[in-house]
Amino acid sequence: MNIKNLDINVKKVLATLSAGVFMLTFTGCNNKSSKVDKPESSITQSSDVNVDDSASKIIIDEYAEVRGISETTGISVMELRPFIEKYSNLSHHKYRDSIEVIKKNMSIIQNEYNKPKAGIMCVLFDDSYDKKILRCDCPEELIERKEMTQDEQEGFILEMCDNYGMTEDEKAISLSIFRLETGNGTSELCKNDNNYGGIRLLNGEFGKYQTPYYGMYEALCCIKKYIDAAKEQGITDIGGIVNYTSQFYCGDTAYEWTTGVMGLVSEVQEYYGFNNSKTI
């Protein structure tokens, strides 16, 4: 049928949010259902668009790109897409590029991380580092600075802790180290260089991180590495983990550093209501 003389009447627009699918029904000018012949150059079927010829319907799946990732990770599409969008932005990726990075690294996400959100977060940030999209030795003119309150800084650190599935004790350790190393988020190293963990690079220089979020990510990665190493040695109490971490974190000043961190742990626990080792 020639569609030139058809008036396209949008009869129904169904937005089924739980499924993320929109459906359009085309009818003729006489309001009777009309089948629209589809020229060869018109819409073709893909993972994003399905054409139901029997009812003259075009079904558009707005979550098509993440459905496979959702099925693999067990995270709902409604939760997954905004999560990927957020960490795409924070890692300076385009959204579609992030999807490809995640798919390419799915075996790593599944096998090397306890939580799929942690794996997604890490492969995106790490891919940005590998491709020099984000830098830890960033030139002064490329450093992105952002005014953030201490609560905003710690809020993002806690969000990443939740992505990892860290216990409340591990969160308390992480935030206590953050507070000590940054002077509660006010140090020059923190504000000017986005270095939230007092981290030195292999050349001995302090890291200069391109964005605050990348700096916080790298700081937490460093802290978590030592927490995990302590647990592998059978050390699970806060004092033992902090003491173990101090040997690698600050060397000659380990005792003073341990004392400083432990002096902040109870403050952090009280502020956030941490009282046990329950995981999120």
C-alpha cells in the first residue's frame, strides 16, 4: 500500500517503564487499522527496534543496549542504565563507548569482583587511565577542580564502598584514612591536585589526578588493596588492618600514622552510625 496519503495518527503511546518499551500504532485516515507497506530503505529490525507487521506497530526498546549486561550481572535495567551513565560521565567516556568497554571486560567483572557494580566502575575508570583519557600525572592546565564539601566528598567515597560491598568496619577505615590524609578534605594536595590519599607515584612524586572523582577512586583503590591484603593474612579487626596498612602506606612514620587513623575511627563510626561489620 502506498503510504503517501495516510495520515499518521498516534493512537497509543504506551510507556511501560518497567520494561523500557515504547509502542506506536499507525492507522489510516478512516481510523481503521491499516497495514503500512515498508519500503526496502525504511526501518530495519535491530536490537533497538522491532517491527510487528501484523499490527503495523514499531516497538522501540530504550534499554536494548543494557539488557544483555543486565541479564549477565543480575542488575535491573532501570537501575543499571543510570549507573552506567553516571560512571561514563565520571570516567569521561561516551555512553556507547562505556557499553562496549563493559561488554569487552565482562569476564573480569564477573570473575574478579564480588559485586558487578564494582567491576563496572573499575573497568571504566581503568580503561580511561589506560587510554590516557584520565591521568594521574595530570598537567596543571588539565586538572579539573570542583568545590566540594566534606560530606559530598565522603558521600562519593561511601558510594564507591557500597559498589564494592565493603563492610562498615572497612568503610570506617577508608574514611578515617581519607580524613587524616586530606585534613578533612581541606589540604592543598586534595584541593589543588585531587589527591585524596596522599598517594605517591612510582617516580616518588605525589599524584596529580585529573578530576576529583578519579582522585577519590584511586585513593579508595589503594586503601582497599591494603585492606584485602590484611584480610588474606587473617587480619580482620580494625586495629590490625590499620596497623598492617601503615607498613606500606607510610613506612617510617607508621606508628604515628596508625595512631592518627585510629583516633578518627570512632569519630567516623559515630558520625555515620557504623556499629558492626555488616555488608551492604
